[in-house]
Amino acid sequence: MLTKSAVPKADGSAFRVAPVAARGSGVEKYSSAGLLLSSAERGWSGLSAELRSHSDDIVAWKSTQPDTEISVDMRGNGSVVTRRGGGIFERTVAEQGTIWLSPAGLQEDFVELSDPVPEILHIYLPSSHFSPSSLGVEVDKSVIASLRYESGFKDPLVAGIASAIVSELKAQTSAGRLLAETLASSLAARLVQNHVSSPPAQAFPNISHEGLDRRRLSRVLNYVEANLEGDLTLAQLASIACLSRFHFARAFKAATGYSPHQYVSAKRLERAKALLKRRDQSLVDIALALNFSCQANFTRAFRQVTGQTPGQYRRSFRLKQRKPPQGVWATAIASPVFPSVSIASNK
């Protein structure tokens, strides 16, 4: 069965209706109805996500859910949301940024909506993100098991993570998988900090803001450069730096000024420029080599940064080759997509 989904056009100017496969973490629970966008075909490993609209109905749920579910209202319309799960009965008025949390292993009895809700993002977080190797701290299993069933709270960080996920679902970037993994680590850490019944003492003490030392940063940057046309994951980069995923993401940004996702995405666009100057690869091949799911997403991301489509950039380069500039203009150099990261100052 297929549902209707709003997806951006190739030029990014508007949205059109297109079919989306009815699969993913929430299909068994919520059915295929109302599925707008899904990460099911994106190859994400850090988390899965579905943007849904919900009718004024009752959703009965008797099975044990394997992942922690975080639901975020992206628009808000004042619908009264009634939930019962784990013996807890809660009622909330849905507003933009309202969050509902359902821990893994919980049998949620039902969810009832008084009015249709246009956009709820459902994030499914695997239990592996609550492990010490992911969080970078020793957290007892009993603490994770005490993650609370909560309704109607606000959290700017979680809301920001949800917005970033929706943005990636609507307009794919070349490093979307890396973004999902980074956001999953941040989300798991936030839940452990704020939403367990017995918060661990000093769960994340003395998180370094000094960044990576020069040697480890150099190893990471060299690995990224050598694998731009491969599958880069947060776990791989963190392993090279000998840090947990949670701490690596923060240390990398402190060292470079960019998140791993921003850095890899921009470096891939730089690589795209180099590939476009060659004549032996089609635009589709370049898009797939740089981890875009299709040429349209590649075109949109490339134009957002450069102001040109890949085809326009290639034609412009060939024209310059045929008619080289004269005089002082011959020394003009186009600004790079992404600034080089210096490691000389890292200690």
C-alpha cells in the first residue's frame, strides 16, 4: 500500500505529492495511513523517523515496542491527546514543540486524539545508543530501564533535533546518515540526562570543549578525504579518534567549527566539483557516488551551495576552458565550497 507524501521538487521551490512506500517502524502501530515522509529508504542506522499526520481517532497498541519512541508535534493545532501506557494515564494539549516519550519495552495501551493532527514526527531510537560505548560514560542498565513515560513536555534541544530530521527528510544531503547518527547520540544523551527516574550522578562530567588533539584530528580528516565516495559513519570516525560517538561529535566541532555532518557534506560537494570537471561520469553516477539517493537531491544540494545546478557548473567550466580569461582575471579563483580545516593550532 502507498500513502501520499510531500517531497520537494528538484529546484527546491515547492512541494509536490508523491507516493511513499508504507514501511518503517511505525507502520505496524499506526498503519500506513497518514505517512508523509520516512527514513526507511535512506539507509540510516542511528535512528529511524517518520513524519505523519493523524486523524481524530484511537490507536490501540498491545505489543511491546522494541525502540524508544519520541514523538514531536511539528505544527500544533490544540488537539487533546490522551495516552495510557504502563499504568499511567495522561492528557495533553498538542502545541508546536510538544513532545511525548515512550520507552522501549513498554506496552502502550492506547492513544486518542480529539482532532486531526497535521504533522507529528515519530523518532525511533534503538537501545544500542544508551550503551556506555555510545554515551562515553558508564550508565547502569537499571538507569536506562527507568526512562520515564512522559507526555506534553517541551525541550528546545529535542525540538531542534526533530527539526533537523524533518529538514533532512524533506531535502536529502550527501551526509544524511552521518547526521542521523550524530543526532541519535545527542538525543540519547539528552534523555538520560533529563528523563530517567533516577538520573546518574554526574552522567556526563567534564565534557571536553577543547576539541581533538592534532594527531587524532589529522587521522580523522585524512580518513574522511580518502572515503568521501564511500560510506562514512559516526561510529567509524569516533573509533579513529578513540572516543565515544557522543564525545567525538562535540570534540570534532570544537576542533573544526563544524559538525561531522556539515564537514562531510561540504567536502563531498567539493569532490562533486572536481568530478564535474571531468567528462567520464554522468550526473547520476556522481550523485550516487557521493551518497545521494537520486540526481534530483544532488542537484538541489549542489545549487543551494553554489548557486548553479551541476549541469550548469559543468557547462560553465567547459566554456572557461575554451575561452580562458586574460590579464589580471586569469588569477581569479572561485571561492571554495568549504574552508580548509587547519590542524596546526591544535595541541
